[in-house]
Amino acid sequence: MHKTLAAIPAYNEEIAIGTVVLRCRAYVDEVLVVDDGSEDRTADVARLARAIVHTIHDNAGKGAAIQWALEYAKTHGFDAMVLLDGDGQHDPADIPQLFEPILQDEADLVIGVRERATSKIPVYRRFGQRVLDYLTAAGARDTVTDSQSGFRTLSRRAMESLTLNEASFSVESEMLFEAKEKGLRVAEAPIRARYDVEGSTKGPFSHGLGVVDGILRIVAVRHPLAFLGGLGVVLAATGIALGFVALGTYAQTPELAIGYSFLVVIFLLSGGLAMFAGVMLNVLPSAVVRMLRRKPPPIV
């Protein structure tokens, strides 16, 4: 028998959290609600539904709540954990099919792909999801169908391997980056999703920008050569293009385009510096590790 946990990060979800907890209890051994500093009765309602509740007194963010849930699952010896939202967007009836690859030892992380929506997804959300999927796929260097789905299951190996630092909603992308780096097996399973519920306390635009910012920061730290090198190439290419414009202007008139020339120098220098910084930041960590691992000469 496998010991399973449903962990629900929640912020101001008193309307739906009781139903979500009660429905989850049919498929797992224990339900944990991480109350992320809610200002309503989320924690009280979750306790009435017989969930274990941990309250973070400050609104630290979804990532911080998931990090706490991971520690709880490891400390209490759970073999598998499912993460889902507390607003009712996810259907707990999909939990068994998300658990199956984990319990059959076929995957370490299973992402619920929102293919079977029970209400129409707004166009702006579909567009935003695709943009974030492409950014995550580029950062993780792997194909990702639904990178931002919060409905996912983790094996014991995944819980012990993942080291998450993101406190915001970009934690979903960070989890995929970590899984790729740690060699974890990632699978997908279709799930139902509702879009007629208010699932975010932030506006869609600010939410999307926050996730993009988080993804770019993660990529910059984990893959500095790809991030800064790519940025350097774009800047240098812009400088070269402006150089051709300046040459064209000079060919038509006997005057040097001072403004264009100045921009050419700025873009070329910035591009060169970005590429140099990317190379250095990519090489230095491994050089430092090799230096630290080097054995001291024997004492004669």
C-alpha cells in the first residue's frame, strides 16, 4: 500500500475549499491545506472538512506554500503527493489517473494537461498559457504541453530531489527545470478544468508578467550562456542592422549619421559584453567546483 497526500495551496478560498477537501479525501490518505495568509475563513472551513491545515501568516506566495507541502510530505513519509488548486478549477476525480504512473513506478512527476475543459477557456488565457509554455520549454530544453498546470503528482524520489526557491506562481516552471536537471521522469495525463471560477487573486496581465519574470530569472541563473548569449546576439544583430542603415544614409548623402553611428556602437558593445558575461558565468561555477574538489598535495 502506498501512502498518498493531497496538498492544496490556498489563499482566500473559503467558498470552494471545503468541497475540494471533501472530494480529495476519497482518493488519498490525507489532505493538507497550506493557507497562504488568507484574510477570510479558508483555514477554518478546511479544518471543518477534516484537512490538516498549516497557516503561513504572511502571504508568501504559491511557491512558498508548495515548498512547505514538500517538506511536510517528506517528513511524514508519504510515497506520493498530488498538488491541486483550492478554487475548484481542478476535478479531484482525476487524481487516480495522475497517481497511476507514479504508483506504477513509470514516472516521478506527472503533469495534468488541461485538455478536457468543462467550460470555455478565455482567449487571453489560452494565448498566455502558450507563451509561458514556450518560455518554459526553451528554459527546460524539453517539450512541455501545459507547463503552468497546478494539478500534478510527485513521487517520493521527486519530493526528495527537487530544490525549489521560487515563491511566486513561476514555481510550476521551476519544478520542470529542476526535474530536467535531476533526471526525473516526467509524464502527462489529460485532466478536466473549469474556467468559470475565479482562480487567481491577481489580474491575468500582472499574473502573466510575474510568471514571465520568474521564468527569465530562473533561466538566467541556471543557463547564463543561453540567456546572456542569446541576449548578446540579439543586441549585436541590432547593432549590425543599424550599421547598414547608417552606411545607406552615408551613401545617399555625404554626411555621417551621428545618431545611428552612436547607437551602433552602444548595441555592439552591449552585445559583446552580454556574450562575454554569459561565457564567464557559464564557465566559472564548474571551474570553482573543480578547484574545490582538487586534492591538496601530500605532505612530505
